[in-house]
Amino acid sequence: MTASAPLTTFFAEAIVTSEPSTNPTAMTAARTAIIDFLACTIAGAADRTTAVLADVVGAHLPGAAILVGQTGKTDPLVAAVVNGYAGHVLDYDDVHSSVRGHPTTVTIPALFALASERDFSADQLVASYVVGLEAMARLGLSLGSKHYENGFHATATLGPIGVAAAISHLTQAPVDQTAIALGIAATQSSGLRLQFGYDAKPYHAGMAARSGLLAARLAAAGFGGAPDFLDNAVGFHSAYAFGAEDLTSITRNWGAPWQIVTPGLTLKAYPCCTASHPVASLGIALHGEGLRADAIDTITFTYPPGADAALVVSRPTNGIEARFSPEYVFSAALIDGALRLDHFDDQPVQQRLMTLPERAGRRHDNGAPRMSNDPKTRFVILDIALKDGSKITRRFDGLPGVADPTEKFRDATGGNAAFADIPSLVRSMSSPADLNRLLALLNQDAV
């Protein structure tokens, strides 16, 4: 690569020539993330709306691509949509600060779908996932904060490009073909945060998985497209960055370290929007300290500017909306001392959990740095006024998460013995036979 090359060419060459398999730390982190993703997807496969989507998009169509948590097989593009949706439907899947979104639930479904068409090893799949995540993260950094704050959902807009990058790496596509694939993926970039709290939000993940896979397949078939989506005067950043772009972050120190290592993924501890997790942890801690909801007069959450952009609901009516309500999340965490999947199902919220949200409010600390891709800019301050006149103040910086998703996997799969061997297999798999065994284990009914 040369710095004088067009940026799109530089990006494409970085993608196809990367060798993350030589980095054990990156590969181990990727395997851990895959286990976490599979926990979310197997659980999500049983969601009512996953079945609705599968029926509408044609999961009955013939094909060899697996449906995770189901016995059926279907067309690869359909499988990518359904598995991507299932991975995100519970909002329990990982998040990456540079992406400001969810990279694994778009990338792995597309790579699984490709496995029905091409033979490759488990090690190759893991390495290409690392590259796809890197591409999404670098583009996320390059866009700045306005992309997300102005209404785009980065999972949906960066996801197709990350998928096209992962597949181009896996198939060792030529650089010029990869550049076209990335451009075809970018022209399908779409997804608005106004869908948060609706079934259409997890559809963003499935849509991105399918779009990236389709882009790579079209480019490989000789389908034409602009080769300069990063360089063109009316290219990706012109349309999506709103003047806040930093193009140097796209390839600067590519893979050194890999974004999956630093800053790394946050594996969710709770099945709700990431931005609500700090108040969840504070609520659980205060439950442990013996604080009772009926002792509280008012609650105030203080965020840095932009930090609650995803938290679009204050008074949810059902569990899906509740995933995006810090007021509800704190209430459920404080009252029940835990957050479970049934706190966020599609049923009406329990009224016993809604008395606190009615006494809660938000404010922004305009003197703090604006929330950005830098995790150090994320915090929440909790101020509680008690009915006896006393006050409680707590602060949480960064995000909580889980380091080892083994217990999360067991819980999310209901301890189903059919899936019990999956975590150990993912940690050790390397060959094509190992990958085929994993796909067979996943191609079973979750319930």
C-alpha cells in the first residue's frame, strides 16, 4: 500500500491483505464474541417476530444455508437476513464504541451464509470476522459523532460495508473487485434511529448482513459499481458525515492494534440498549444496598451531551420500548435486583415497575465533552432525592459488560443440551470440519 493511492484502494488493499490469524489475542477475542453472538441468536430465534420475518422474506425457499436455532435451511441471502435479525432482536448482542453499533450480528450471519456456497476453515471465518469488524470500526471513527446524532443507526449504515469487507477478505478478492463491492455495499447503507423500540430496529442488522453479502456476490460476478466510494466528491462521507469526518482514521495504524482488541467489544450484561446499562448497574447495586423504591421522591440522570441519543423512550408501554428507557431500566433493576429477558418482551410493561419512571428526569452536563466514539466520554450521574429529605449520588463511567459469555450462553439457551458443546467448540475450532460441525449444532430448534 502507498499513501498516494486513492483512499478506497488503500482501504480495499488493507482489507484483503490483512492477516489477523497471526495475532492470537485478536483471534481469541473474536471467538469469545462469536460465543456471545450465538447465545443471543439462539435465544432470538425463538422470538415471535423472528418467525414473522422468516415467513415474509421467504425462509421456505430452498437452499443450503442454516437458520440458527431452527432445523430449516434456506437461500443464503434469506439466511443472512433472518440470522442477523435473530442476533439483534433481543438487543442483547455486543457493541463496539468505534462503530457505535453492533458489528458481530451483521458479520457472522453473512459469513455463515457464505459457508453454504464456499468451503473454508473455521480459522479463516474467525480471521475474516476480525477484518470486517475492523472495517466497520475504522469507518465509524472516520464519520465523527454527527452521523449517529442526526438519526442514522450505524449498525445499519456501516454493517453492509463491514460484511463486504469480511467476505472480500475470506474469498481473497482482487483489490479492484473489493473496492467495487465496498461501494455497492455503501450504496445500500441505510437505517434510521427512529425505528428504535420497534421490530424494524433489529431488522437493520439482518438488512445489513444481506446487503453486504449481496454486494460481494455482485462484485464477484462482474457487476459494475463506483470504485471510489471514499474518494468521490459525492461519496460516503459527503452524504453521511455532515462535515465531521476524519478520513485519516480509516487506515492509520490498521490492525495495530486490532479494533477487536483495543478498544474491544462490550459483551452485554443486560438485554437492553447499551446506553442504559450504566443505570442498570447502579440500580442493581442500590438494590443490594437495601434501597426501596417507595423511599424515593425524585430521580435525575445526568449525561454528557449526546450520550442518551439512543434512549428515545421515557415512559414505555411494552418491553420492546423499555429497552430504550433508562427510567424503566433503572426501576426494574432497583426493584427486582436483576434484569431478565422477560423484562423486555413484547408484553405490556408491569405497572409495578412504572411508578419510578414517572418520578425520573434527565439533564445534560454541557460542560462535559460531547459523547463520542471514545469510551472515556461516556458517563452517567445518578441523583436520588429521598422522601426523608436525604440524597444519594452515584456515578458510573464507561460501560459494564461480561468478560466470559459462557454463563450468558447457558442462560440464553435455557441450558438446552443440544447446544451445550458450542462454546468449547468455538474456542477450539480451526478446520473446515470444525466449522461444519458448528453449523450442524446450530441448525437445531431452540425450543
